[in-house]
Amino acid sequence: MFKHLKNISKSLGPGILFAAAAIGASHIIQSTRAGASYGFALLIFVILSNFFKYPFFEYGHRYTAATGESIISGYAKLGKWAVYIFVLLNIFTSVISSAGVTIVTAAISAMLLNIFFNITLSITSLSIIILLSIFILLWFGKYSVMDKVIKVLIAVLAIATTVAFIIAFSNGMHIKEDFIQPELFNIATFGFLIALMGWMPAPIEAATWSSVWAIENQKAKGEKLELKDALIDFKVGYIGTAILACFFLGLGAFVMYGTGEQFSDSAIKFTGQIIELYTSNLGEWSKPIISIVALITMASTTITVIDAYPRTINEAIRVLKNEIDTYNKLYWLLFIIISIISITIISEFSNRIKDMVDLATIVSFIAAPIFAYLNFKLVISKYMPEEFKPGMYLRVLSVSGLILLSVFALSFLYILVS
């Protein structure tokens, strides 16, 4: 038993990195906004999004553990068209998503520098510093250092968030007597719901991230990961992200819902409002806790997302060119290109942070049915060893999830063009 637990502990890595990538703007921005604006009315959609997306993320872990190769290599077996679709979609989502998580991290950093050190830096300048820091971390440490850093950040994040949620729960809600509840059945709410679900818990292409991280994890440890341990690793990270998403929504509902406060479009003011609203209700002493939660949430997300996109696009190009090397100069070139374009986008959206995050999450949601279909088609195909194929429960859940994702995405596109 102890040996098995030790093996599980050793295998933890890709699932935790997935959690770090997931727990970011989707939680601290979108989940908190959902709670602050609608109370607990949208909680069911957060839960359902995590539930119905589950199999499509799990298949990345499942395929890699079963075959020893990335799920992107699996796409190529379905046909190179699948890899080309993956690359084309990721070229767009990579810069939008990277800019989205970086601008939030920069905004929180700017606010904390001003509060604690009376230092004022622009969002663009801080974004450049953040991306350079991540570049240095990954250049010298590569996967192994990132793995260790993220595990520590996620542990602190989980503890701090849980403490903040328990305190907020014990204090109850703060609804003003003249507060008018927002309408749930209108286009504005539907648009926000799509944005909320787009990164809840993460964009579905993140299944490829955990797949390539699993490959790197095996290389670093010199041993093949068993399917049972791989799925435990994934479930620990996935269930953790789902619980924390509910906690962040709960924090928004308990602390902000019904107060009448309006969120600013300015990145710095927006994040400052979140911290100050928490502080005003929980007490001045809570500012360090909330600040740590916010910064750690976004720092861990930004590190993993900025690494994931160039790593997976690099892997896709490697597969298309039939090369053996999985870690080459192309990764760094992609890293630099994505970072430069992200900085350009950030400089334009520094005073429209909600629009930036909503754009990134909506794009991810619209692309979700395509990535979901590819993952499901692969794991039930002849290229997946029979004994590792998903059972009937996951297949039914996958079909249900595909239908729901497609209906929501098509409905949103119809409303958008009509």
C-alpha cells in the first residue's frame, strides 16, 4: 500500500500542471464575476461545465499513458488534417489566451507593487517583465523546475483559497435592501455564460498540454507511467480545479453580490476592486491572504499556459515533419513570437481587461467542440489499444458533452451574427 502511494506521489505532475493552467482567469476573474454579479445562480453551470468536459481532458492523459506518445501524434493517425486543424486553431487561441492570463497577472502585480512598495509600473512593462521571467525559468530549469515550482504554488493556493472561502461563508452575504437582482434570461447573461464556460475549467486544447507534459514527466523520471497512476494524477488536479472554481464563485457571491459595486474596465482598478471588496468585508488583515491567492493563482496559470502553447504547437509541427526530437529551437522561437504578439495585444487592452478575458474565453468555447470531437474520435479508434479504451459511461458522457458544447457554441454564433 505504501509503495503504491509512493508511486502515485511520484507520478503527480502533469495533472498538477493542468490544475495550475486551469485555475487562473477562469477562476479569479470569471468565477468571481459570476458570483459577484449573479450570486449562486450560475453555480450549476460551473459544475455542469466541469462535469461534461471531463472526458475530453482525461483522454489526453489516457492516450499518452496507453501508447507512450502524445495525443497530437494520435491526431496524425486520424489524418494530418486533424493536426493542421489543431495548429490553425492554436495559432489564434495561443496569443489570445496568453495575453489574457498575462494581463491579469500584470494587473495584480501592478496593484500590489503600488500598495506595498509605492511603485508604479504600466501593465505593458510588467507584462514584459513577467514573460522574461518565465523565459528565464524555463530556459534554465525546463520541465523539472517548472514542475517543482508549480506544485508549491498550487499547494499554497489551495490552502489560502479554502481559508478565505471558509471565512467568507461564516460571515454570510452582504446584500443591500434596495438591491435589484439581475435578469438571468437575456442575451447579456447568455454571452457572459459562454465566456464563463469557455475556460471552465480550461480550454479543451489543454488536453494536449497535459499529454505533452506527461511525456516530459516520463523523460525526467526515466520510467513509463501506468494508466492507473496517470488517471489518479489527472483526477487529483481536475477535481481540485472544480472545487476551487466553486470556492471562487462562492467568494464573489458572499463578499460582492448585492453590494452594488461595478467592476472597472481598467486592469489595475479591476483587480484592485476584487482585493478591496474582499478586504472591506473580511477585514484589513485579510489583504495579504487575498493578495497571495490572486497573485499565486495567476502566476501559476501564466507559467503553464505560456509553456503549453509553444510546446504543443512545436509537437504538432514535429509530428507533421516526422521528426524525432521533441524539444528544439522551434519551441523557443514560438515562445518569443507568442510573447511579442501577446504584448502587442495587452498594450491595446490594458484598459479593457474584461473584454480581453471575455474574448479569450469565448474563442476557446467556440473551438471546444472541435477539440472535443478529435479527442473522443481518437480514443475509440483502432489506434487506441482495446484494453485502454473508455468504458460505456465515459462514452455516453462524451456524446452528451459534444452535443451540449455544440448547441451552446452554435446558439452563441447564431445570436452573434443575427
